[in-house]
Amino acid sequence: MLVLTVAIALGLLPLVPVFGATTLIAPVVAGLLVGVIVALLSARLRWGAAVTTAAALAAYLLVGPAVAMPDATVLRVLPRPQSLLDLLAGAVTSWKQVLTLDPELGATGVVLVAPFVLALVASLAALSLALRASRRTGALAAAVPVVVLVVSVLLGTKVTVVPVVAGVAMVLGLVTWASWRVGTFAPRRVASLAVVAVVVGALGAVTGPWVVDQRPRFVLRDEIVPPFDPAAQASPLSAFRKFVKDWDETDLLTVRGLPEGALVRIATMDAYDGVVWDVAGAEAAEGSGTFRRVGSDVDTQTRRGEIATVEMQVDHLPFVWLPTVGWTRQITFTNPDLRSELRYNEATGTAAMVDTLPDGLTWTAEVVVPPVPDADALESAEGGSVVLPELQRVPDEIAAAASDFAGNASRASLIADALAQTLHDEGWFSHGLTAQGQAASLSGHGADRMVSLLSTMVGDGEQYASAMALMARERGLPARVVLGFRPDGASDEVTFTGADIQAWVEINYAGYGWVPYFPTPDESRTPEQSTAEEPAAADPQLRQPPPPPQQPVTAPDDDTEQPQTDDNQDVSEDSQLWAIVGRVALVGGVPLVLLLGPPLLVGLLKRRRRGRRRRAEEPLRRVVGGWDELLDEATDLRRDLPEQATRRELAVALAGSFGSRASGSPHGGRRAVGIGGPVATLAVRADAAVFGGAEPNDAEVESYWRQVDDAVSAMRSAVPRRVRWRSRWSVASLRRRPRGRPD
């Protein structure tokens, strides 16, 4: 009971990062105790399967609400009728929620039902099998904790909990218990098993990440596509002019408790197809398109910044994008039923609802507002290594303008500053509201509109943010476009209208994360109508041929040479392939040597010993060697021989040992027919060769060895198959040999 219960608890350790240690303790401990108690009662009272299942179900309904759904009980103990129904449904539905909600889940809904059911069923199955089955069949209960471990890993995350220590402890406990259960336990083997388990576990922990080139472990939750697909939504940036024209005086969003300098984010876009900037589809695992359901808390352990509590109320935002501030740690809706509609993207800090945001939607968010590094801090920073969707159909004019605007800047921050500053200082602002006296300016941010912007330099945040992001990407910087609101200053409460909408650019820096840039000219910088209609392409700066492209922004150790030819790329790919094969062969060979090396070494030593005996120079030594070979085989077959005995006495002992063990053996051995006669003949012939005075000839020696082989085959056929296999790698005959062999 102790070994199996502890092993199941170790198998549940991968669930700790999913639920949190303090949250997981109650359902796991309760599930183990309920399973143990029901299994003990069932075994003692000899219940059938139906009665045992009914008792387990009753205990599940009695204990489950208090440990798996404490918020749905009276005084956190007494179950309610609805909680019992939710508990029954949770046994089926909780697994899906565990996989589709982002850790840590806490005690959200019925998610704790999954570990409670897993612990209860596993402990009940393992102990029932161990207590009620035969010794050999009951040892199969050791497989139950292994199954629990596999299920826990599939439900878990990329974060592990002391995997080496837990794995070694589980292997030692289960293998030792199973061997004791079937009657083959030997204390001296525990140390050997411990050494092998520790070496293999440590080797895997140290070399595993190197072999797979730091690839993350497989997690089932990462393979499940959430039901919310942002690709089905229109580009948030394409609605920029709708904010300005239709909602310029409409209250859209009210925010309370917004920290100074914090930005309100509506949507983040990192994919460009030549027509619009958009939120990447759900297939972009590291981009803006992976939205998941979240539990009671969002994992923000790696985020640094000011922690604040912000209250938001939607006055009128008729789309799915839920405004956020910084990195969200926790969201609490006034209407708790809406929580199931929430989806969150950890890579961008944006959120969405499955359906359109209803007017009057109110929630409180605990957020982390990251600090914005100054220019001095970013001076030596390199562009980050984040993976973004590849740009499509970007006009050539973007690359030429990026070279012009960046000038001689070589560092990442200097390039970003130059792009933002040039657009801000040399551009003109206009929403294109000609009826209000503004200069003509088309909406949109497709490839043609980007070329038009570079010619006229007239537009608003939609065009300038898009242009800067494209130019930054052309210069090798990871950039994306953000749509949201930027308050003028600190205020306890601020209400945003459509006129407050803004778009900006975020660039990722190694060690600093995403840093915002605002390339849009001030709204006061408006051109005259005649000036706006004149193409700015007459500017000699833009009409001059672009200078040679600057070297891409790379780390000092990166290769900055020109791209290689296809042949060289093929060679490089082949080299990488062979490097991976070499790694796998090297690291995979070490465990094979550790596991297979000792048995192979034992086999080689025995083969060498037999060869030396059979090929000895003196015929007499070959005969004596044949007798010794017979005794060593008996020793490896786990037969105790007298230390001081003549050959004939040893022959009698061998005949009695194999004959008695074979007769009616419960271990599956067959009676050794004629063992006593051949062994006695070998003893007599060996004594005759030693004491007879006549040197045996080669024919007699070969005949003697044939009789030895026949006797050995007879002895091996008299023992169970597992003993025969074990004898091949036994070192008993190598450590000692029976004494008392007369010369």
C-alpha cells in the first residue's frame, strides 16, 4: 500500500505546474485516501466489482465537492445538489478544460475534478489488484503508477518538477516491490538497480536537451487548436478610419486606475500579406494568433514591471477584441458567466471574447505594466530572437526608404529611432476628412497605399505605423503594429472616444522585450491642401537612388557574410543532419554501453575461459578443464555445491540437485533425464585421467568435451527458462569456483 500510493503521488507531480502545489494537494491526497480505503474494504469484505464500483462512486460524490469544487459547497464542506451534478459531469468534461485553459488553473470551475478522479481511480485499481490477485498477477499493479505518470505528462506543461529524483525513486520503489512480490527479490540487487537508475536518469537530464538542440518537450495542450481563430476576424487596423469617422465623439471605453505612461492595447498584429496587417492565424504558435482560455491566474512570472489594478468598462466596442493594459495577471468579470468566453494571448498580452463585446461589459484586471527602457539602455541592445510570420508582397520602395531613413545607423535602437524620427518629423498628418478641411488622404495600408505614403508623406497612425513596421522588418528588426489608446497623462478615470484611437509600433530587443515607438506626426502638423496634392516624390532625397543596403543588425558573433549559394546551403543542411545523427549516436550509445556493456563483458569472459580450457597444451589440463566447465555451469544455474568434495561426490550432488528440482517443479522446468549417469561418467573419466598415469589422447579429450556439452544441455533443460537466461550473464562462476577438486 505504501509503495504503490507513493509511486502514484510521484506520477502526479507533472500536474503541479498546471494547478499550483497548494491547490493540488487537497484533491490528490483525498483521492488517494478514498481509493485506498475503498480498496481495503473491498478486499477484506470480498466485494464484487459492482459493489466496489458503487462504493467508490458514493465516496466520490461525498468527498468530491469539498476537495474538487470548494466554491460550490455550503461552508466549503457540504455538497449542494447542483455541485453533485457538476461533479458527475466534471468526470468527463474536466479533462478538456485542463488542456484548453492556461496554467495555473487554480480551482476554476471543475478543473480539480481531473486530478481527484485520477488519484482515486489509480489508487483503487492498483491496491485492488495487489490485494486480491495472485502473487505474480498482483505484481502488475506496478504498471498503474506508470500509466498515471504518462497521463500526467500529457496533461502537464513544459515545466517539470524534480523529474530525475522522482523518476529514480519511482523506478527503485516499483521494481523492488514487484520483484519482492513475485519472490525474486535479492537485497544485493537494490544497489545495482539504484546505480543504473541514477546514471541513466542523470545522463538523460544532462544530455537530453543537448541531443534535441534545446527543443521544448511535447505537451498535448500545445497541439490542441483553441476554438477561437483570429483569422476569421477582420483586421483590427483596417477599422482605424471607422473609429475616426463614426465614433469620433462616442464614448468607447472607460478606464479607472490606469498607471501613468501605461498604454491601452486593443489588438496586436504581426502578419502582413500586402493588403493588411492582421492578427496571425492560430497556426502561428509564437505569434499573435494563439488565444487560449485562461484559469484564475495568468502566468506572468517572467514579466517585470509595476503591478496595478485597473477597472475597465466597455461603452461601445462592437468587435471581439478586449482591451488590456500591460501583461494581465488576473481578470475578474462582474458577470462570472462571461469568463468562459475569454481568450488570452501570452505572446502579445492581448485578449478577446468569443462573441462581440456587449455594451456595459465591466471587469477588473490585475496587470503588470513593463517599464520602457531609455535610449541609453537600448544603445547596445540587439534585436530579439522572436519568431514572427513572414511578410508577403512588400513593395520594393519600402526597402529603399528604410535605407534612406536609417542612414548610417548600424545598431538596432539607432535604426528604430531613425525610422520613427524621420516619419514623425517629415510626414504630414491627415485623417482624410476633407469635409472638415483636412488634406486628402486615403485609408488603408496595403502595398499601394504604402508606396503612396512614401510619395506624399500624408496620412495618419494607420499608415505611419504600418510603414515603420515594414521598414523595421526590412532592416532585420522584429516589429509589429499595435492598435489602442494612449492617454495624455495620469488620471484616476479616463474615457476614450474614437478620436483617441492610435496605432504604434513595437520592436523587440534582446533582454528588454517589446518597446513602443510612435512614428505618427503630431495632429497639428497638417499640410496645406495644395501641398498635400503635390507629390513629395519631387524631394531629391527620395528621388536619388538608394545607397547600398546596410549590413543586417546581428549579434557580434553572427555571420554577416552574403547568403551562400544553393550548393553551400545543401552542404550546410547535410552537415547539420550529420551533426544531429552524431549527437544521437554519441549520447544514445552511452546508455547502451552502460546497460549492455556488463552482460556482453560477462559473456566474453566466459567464452574466453572456455576457449583457454579446451585449447590447453596438455591433454590432461583439457580434461580437467572440461570438468571445471561443468561445475561452473552448475554454479551459474544457481546450484550450491559442497566446498570440499571429490569429483564423484560432486557428481552425486549434481544429480540430486537437478533431479529433485526438476521433478514436479512449479517453475516450469522439465525432468532432467539421465543427468546422474552422464555426470558420474564424467567424474570417473576425469579421475582416471588424473590418477591413471596414462596421458589421454586427442580423440579421448574431444569425446570428453562432447559428454560435457551433453551434460550441460541436460542441466539447462532441467531449470526454468528464466533461470537459463539469467545464467548466461551470471558472474557467480567468475567470482568463485567449488573447491576440493582432487589433482
